[in-house]
Amino acid sequence: MSQPVMVSGTILAPSSTMATRWQYLDNVRRNSGPFTDPDVFDASEAAATNMEQINVFGAGGLGCEILKNLALSGFKKIHVIDMDTIDVSNLNRQFLFRQSDVGESKAEVAAKFVEKRVKGVSITPHNCKIQDKDEDFYMQFTLVICGLDSIEARRWINSTLVDLVDMNNPDSFKPLIDGGTEGFKGQSRVIYPTMTSCIECQLDMHAPRAAVPLCTLATIPRQPEHCIEWAHIMAWEQEKPFPKLDNDDPEHITWLYKKALARAAEFNITGVTYSLTQGVVKNIIPAIASTNAIIAASCCNEAFKIATNANPALGGEENYMMYSGNDSIYTYTFKHEKKDDCPVCGNMAKNLDVDPNLTLQEFIESLAARPEAQLKKPSIRAEGRTLYMQSPESLRLQTAPNLEKKVGDLVGNGDEIGVTDPSLGRVDFKFRLKFTSEFVKAETNGHAK
Amino acid sequence: MLKIWSMKQKQQQDANADAAAGTRKKKVTAAQLRVQKDLSELALPSTMKTEFPDPDDILYFNLTIEPDEGMYKGGRFHFTFAISQNFPHEAPKVKCTQKIYHPNIDLEGNVCLNILREDWKPVLNLNAIIVGLQFLFLEPNASDPLNKEAAEDLRSNREGFKRNVRSSMGGGTVKNQTFERVLK
């Protein structure tokens, strides 16, 4: 890489007016092609100026690319959420940030940069976790694009968008576009919540993080990573130098680094460094700027097509594009099937009419008789509340007093319950309770909740 | 977008599914539903008991094992289970709350059981872990040592190891380490 790289290309003269600025984009958007679906294609000026409100998660490696691409594809109203602040190590690929921005909020700096660079786009930054926002917040978007680095955050937004879908309200339906990269590999996928395979259905596409047996860490470490993991899992727990490990606190990482270094010396292992310690503890995956660019570009093109109907997009028949640059280039686009037993989208809560004045015992007996349930030994829980568990014995005894309580005392109208039964095998049920009559609270001699 | 929605409506009609009820209320999370399912399928033998400090929080519970055979017969061993919202994609965190003499459990209560770490898979369930824990007491294993000295004792001198187990279970001292009394 020490020799200069030649980049050639034609640079068009910059256009001075707003009208010509989007001319090339409009050619694509306003002229229907052989693949354009005539039922939904709208070439009008109104459709062009009304590009939808879009939400981007993450303003990191992928997020920077996505924001830039969206702004340059004519999207006008964008929100971006990222809880992170800018670190020196981000600057090699997260090109919206400069040295002077280190320590600032990624979302805020990225929004400001793109707004300044691309006239007419409005980007609203949110410097918080995606989980801090509620359903009302997510209702305002038409499309969601994720450039996230964690599976947990992806699962959260996925189940939130699936839950949002309300058949009485077309606006509750929000396609989710998800990009992810790891070294030379990456994927883009489009999810139509409740309609097509969701992130939870596709969880087995993520290779689990390789773990080393605890006894290897404890007795025969062979690699610098083993020493760091030992310091992270065992030495920290034993010595508790600080009340809670904060991966972003340099003092904490330094403590782990010194512990790991001492242990490595004991076993004649070399290679423990501060940055490796940080990498192992924070599970940092090597990011390559160009892979981010490829994946972000494909995500944004799908967003453009979904928003404009200019061409068919990923999502319906095929919904997953994998890209691997590990061995030359290989890409494959396929349909990931929806799973019937997916705990998020395969198992939507069904409505269940129930009289809140029944006791829990009577309700459970009625479940056995209902054609839609036919359960012999159902165990029932609501969110944060165990109503009745048939097993294990200690839990059965603890929850048995609930059997005499009224359903209305235990749950509210519209609450969801999870019902499991060993006779069901892999399937379990979720029901949304609909009270068929007014709940009459028991007199003072009744059970207090 | 309109097109997708009309496809959605058609799918809904085909499935003859219910429309969502207006207001949104509390939902059951996937992790909780899975734990509920695992618990309701649990078939515990008389040597094992669970205890839930808060029955409404099924993601946190204690397990007591009282082996009725093997070298640890007559002991009562306590473990805590802490399950995250990422279950079953992440294994539960299991710890022994007592200081015991065991080749696969260290003095801090960390447990070396393959399915708790490197071999965990979402298809495994709580029952598999509980059976695995019980097995550690029936067949302590010197080749995956977490307490190196105990493993060395087991490997080199099985009778001596047995004596050490007995005296540690009674609250005695083995090689300058005093253990907790765990006899019933």
C-alpha cells in the first residue's frame, strides 16, 4: 500500500441550482422502467418532494455512510440515534468526524456535518439508546435503517416494529432495513414486520461469539486473549477493584490490562496490549471502511426503491443479501423463510375473550375446553407477573394462591399472557385478553391485590 | 409502500387472523416465554429443588442439589441462576454460592460446564444445564480443572481425593483452604 493508488473518473461540473441538483436522481425516479410496478409507481412532482421521514440507527461506521447516502439520494427528513461519543479510533473510517470532535456525540456531529454539506436536508440527532424511545416515537417514521453493532439492539428494534403493526392503521407498518459488516463480510436485509422473516427468525445467521472453556482460562492459557478473558471474567469477579465494570472507563481497562499482562508473564505468553485488552473486553470486530461502504450503499438503494417504488426492492420474494469478500467476491441473495415458531413474529398474540370475574382456576379450566387452546396443564404468565406455573413444584406452591383470585385482579384488559403446556411441544401461545364484562372488584372481605 | 400494505392485508385475510386490539398493553418477552416453557417442562428428581426469591421474576432462581450417590452424597449444594433477556441465545449465568472442594468448581463458585459457555446452543434448555450440574457431582472430571489442586488430587490419588471431599463437606480444611459445611 506504499505506492500511490490512481483514481480516475469524470467529475461533472457542479450544478448551481437546486432544480438541476437532483436531475439524475429524478430520471431514475420519474421514468418507469421494465421492472417498475405500474400499480404503485407515482412519477408526480409531489411524490418527489415528499420523500418520507426515515430513521437511522447508529452513526458509526455504517451510520456515517448511510446518512451520507440518504442525504445524497434526496431523502429530506432523517432522524439519527446513537448513544456513543466519538473516539480517536473511529476517525479512520467514520468520515463525518474530525479530531476536534473527539468526545462529542456521534449523532449530533454527524447530523450537523451532513446538514451543512447537503442543502435542504434536515437531520434530527438523538443522543440516546434506541431503547430509550417509545412506540409513539417510532410511529412517526415510514422506514427504519439499522447500522448497529449489536444483536441485542437489533432484536429490540425488530420486536418493537413487529409489535407496532396494527391492521387498522397502514401507517403502523414500517419496513426495516438492516446492514451489518464484519471484516470483509457483510449483509443487507429488508424486513416487512409480521409479513416476512424477521431478525429473530434469522438469528441463526449470526455465528455465536466463540468462547473458550473456563478451565482453559483458569489453568492453561495459551493465547494473550485467554489472559485478558481470565482478567475480565475471573480476576475482576474475585477482586472487584471497582463496583461495576465499565468497558468505556480507561481506569477499568487499565486494571484488566495490568492483570492480564502479569498473568501472561507467568505463562510466558506475549502479545497482551492495552488495545487488545480493549478489543477483547468490548468484543470489537475489525471494521473495513470499504465493506461498510458496500453494505451501506445497498441498504440505501433499497430504501430509495421502497420509498419511491421506482424499482422492485429486496424484501418480498428475496429478503437477504450476503456479501463475502474473504475469498475473492461472493454474493448471494435469497429468501430467508419466516419461522412459524419465531418467538417474535411467528407467535403473534391472539385475542382471547375472558370474563374478568372468573377466578384464575375457572379460567384455566376453561382453557382446556376452548377449541383454540385445548390445554391440559397450562402454565400462565403475564409480563412481570407469574399467574400460575404447574412446574417446578416450588413455583407451583408459590403461585397456587392466585388460583382463587379473580382474573381482573391479576391482569388488566388488553394485557398479554404467555401460555405454555408440555403437551404443546415446541409451540406456545400468546393471548391478548379482552374482557367481556365489567370487572367488579371484590368487596372488602375479598383478597387485596 | 402502499403495495406492501395491500399485500399485508391479503396475507391477514388468508390467515384469517385477528386484528390487533386498539390500545397496546404489557407484552410477554421472548426470553420470558422461553424460560416459562423450559420451567414447565422441567422434570426434577427428588434430589433437586428450585426456589424463586420472587415468583414474578422467573429469570432469577436458586437450585439446590442433594446428590444421593457418588462422592458428594449427603451434601446440599446451592446454585444461583441468572438469565438475561438474551436467553436462549446467551446461556444462563450459573454460580455455586458455597465455597466447595470440586475440580470443576473454583473457590469463587465459577462452574466449568461446557454447555454453560463454549458449547451452549439455543436448542439446549434449562433441563440440560440442571442435568449437567448434577452430573458434575456424580462424576467430577479431572480433565477440565477449574480448581487445579482438586483436579490433581483426583487424578493422582482417587482415595485421597475422596477423603478430601468428605472432610471439606464437613467444613474442614484441605491444603490450607477451609471449606463451607455443606452436609445435610
